[in-house]
Amino acid sequence: MTVSRTICLGFIAITALGTLLLALPLSISQGGWSWDHLLVALFTSTSAACVTGHIVVDTGTYFSPFGQVVLLALVQIGGLGYMTATTFLLLLVGRKFGLRDKIAVQQALDRSELRGAAQVIRSIIATTMLFEITGIFLLLIVFTPTHGLQRALWLATFHSITAWNNAGFSLFADNLIGYQASPLLNLVISGLIIFGGIGYEAIFEMYTWLRDRLLRRPGRLVFSLNFKVAVSTTVILLVAGTLALFLVELRNPNTLGSMPFGTQVLAAWFQAVTPRTAGFNTIDISKMTTAGLFIMIALMLIGGSPGGTAGGIKTTTLRVLTSCTKAILQGKEDVSLYERQIPFSLILKAVGVAVGSLVTVIVMTTLVALSDPEINFISILLEVVSAFATVGLSTGITAGLSTFGKLMIIVTMYIGRVGVLLLMGAILGDPSPSVVRYPEENLLVG
């Protein structure tokens, strides 16, 4: 079996196991069991394993403590990735790390080299624990005064893990709207989202640079192209997204319009961060303007960076495509970024990701619109893009979708998590380079 098929089937296996566990009467907090619970369990399990955050029921009241623990475990495994989680377990039991395991990790994390794969896995687990535990302690400060220490500890743990994994699940019925004026919660959750979605490689480089600076080691670390692109694009999107949402929602009395200035800035910042595949919200998404929703859709489709817990087409794909456009406008034949030439194979991959993503969104939006014609288009488009980019933001239509509509959202979440190219590789088999070269001929484009 190919590595791509192993990864795709692994996510299906995790989702199936999660569905069985969440469908148990033990996982449901109230009411008797019915067949409706099976669809709820399937939808929630897929959403958790794909670190999306889409819900059809209120997580905090529908699921029992056992069900919430199962959901959180699915989020953690889904955030780490099937291959990362299983490889780490194999390392714990002392299994030898073979060539196939290294190739699997390389494909799952989109790494450029095979060596050091075992150490990368250990570093990823350590980084995850460090950020999540830090988030728990900081969120305890927010939740303890109103919920008591015992309840606050669970709330802090749940929200720290879901934020780091860019999942967006919340135990509050209104998500985080009740904490829209809390600077600490907004900064902690948004910080976990940003670092979780920027990619482990970027975090490792940042850590190495800080370590060498603090220890005053000789030499200067040269940041990789991936780091420069991921960090710079993330900063640009966060600043531009905050400014855009602030301006379009400023006069909307149902969102930012009725808030004090400080809370307006905080809410605009938070809602610019969460479309980067996290799914939390501190304002009512259903009451946003159409322009605000469209900005959210654009931010969701871009998503985070490779190698992290985020979804979307990724920041690096966006930069490669924009650099291609820039090169064409300048009459250049080569595409470059930060004085580095981009390989042609990487350009083809970026085009493939973008086209595959757009086709998926168009097809799924059409199918959901056909199954639920009474729902307005912008809400359906946001729902589908949110599912594909594993975000979880919604205008509140998820629970009201038809059974077919919910199944399409489930499929969309799965495609978005495993990736369009990886899924096609699993279906069609590993690509083989062509040895045939055809003659060139021009055609009209644009």
C-alpha cells in the first residue's frame, strides 16, 4: 500500500472509531439513544479528526464528559496528523524507525528530506505539549474566577488543545462571544492559533535563532525560504484582515458597531486570526455584513502554513502563485522569492493545489445548494469553504442542513484535511515521471 493511501485510510479509521465511541449512550449527556445520534456522531467525529470545528449540536451540553474527552482525543490526533501520532506511539514502544516510516513522515509533514524524521516527531510532540500546557495555565486565569478551579481546569484544557490544533470547538453555547472583551483570552487563543498554524518547521527555526542569540553562539542563522514566506505572509494577512474586518463591520450595530473602541479592535483582530482555520468566534457570524463574510471566506481559503495544524491552500501556495503573476507582468521567465528561484515542479504543485481546491469548493457548494435551496448562497459558500479549509466558522446553518447536505460537508472536511493532491495520489496511485517529450506549440491564454 502506498503512503498516501495509508494516510487517507488512517484518517478514515480514526473517524470511524471516533464515530463508534461518540455514538455510545455513555457519550451522550441526556435523552435516549436514537439513529439520529449516529449521524451526529459521524459528523462530530469527522469534524474533530479533521480539526474543523463544525458542529450540529451544542458540544458542551449534548456530549457527556466521556464524549468530550473522546472529542478532544480526536482533535489531538487529527491536529498531529495520523502518521505523526502513530509514528510517535511506535517510537514509544521501541520499534525501529524504517525507511517506509521516514517516507511517510516526509509526505505527511511535507518535508524536503528524509533524515532526522524520528527527531522531528519527538520535537513536534514536545512543542505541542509546551504550547498547550502554557495555554492551559494562562486560560486558568480567565476561567477560574467565574467557574471555580475544577471546572476551569477542564475548560482551559479543552480550549487550549482545540486552539493549538486550530479546531475551534468550544464548550460554551455562544463559542467565545462571552469573552469578547477579555484581552488575555483573546491574546492566548489567537496566539495558540497562530503558532499552531504557522508550521512546526517555522517554530523550530525561530527557536534555534532565539537560542543562539541568548547563548551568544557564533555565526548567524540564515532563515529558510519557507520560514520567510510563511511568517511574512502570515503577518500581512493578519494585519490586512484585521483592518479590513474593522472597516467593513465598524458601522454594523450587530457586530462591532455597538462595542467600545478597544473591544472593536480586539474583536476585529480575533476574527482576522480565526479564519486561518481555527473557527472560534467572539462576534455573531450570522449578523456580519456580506462584505465581512466574503473577507472571511477569502482568509479561510488561504488558511495557514504547511507542516502545522492549519488547512486551506496554505500561505506558501498563495505566495508562489502571486509571484508567478508578478513574474509574468514583469516579463520574466523565472519565478523568484527572496532572491531564491522557485523550482518549476513546485509551481506546478501550487497550481494543482489551487485548481483542485477551487474545483472541490465549486462542486460541493453546488451540491449543498441543490440539497438546501432555501439557504442563501453566501451562507452555503462560507459553510463549504469553512469545511474545506478545516475552519469551522458558520452562520448557524450547519444543524439545519439536510442529511445529504451534512454528508457533503463531511466529505468536504475529509478532503480538506488529507489534502487534494494526497487524496488524488491515493486514488490514482503514486505519479510516475513521463519519459515522453512532446513538441511545443503556443495557444492563446488570458
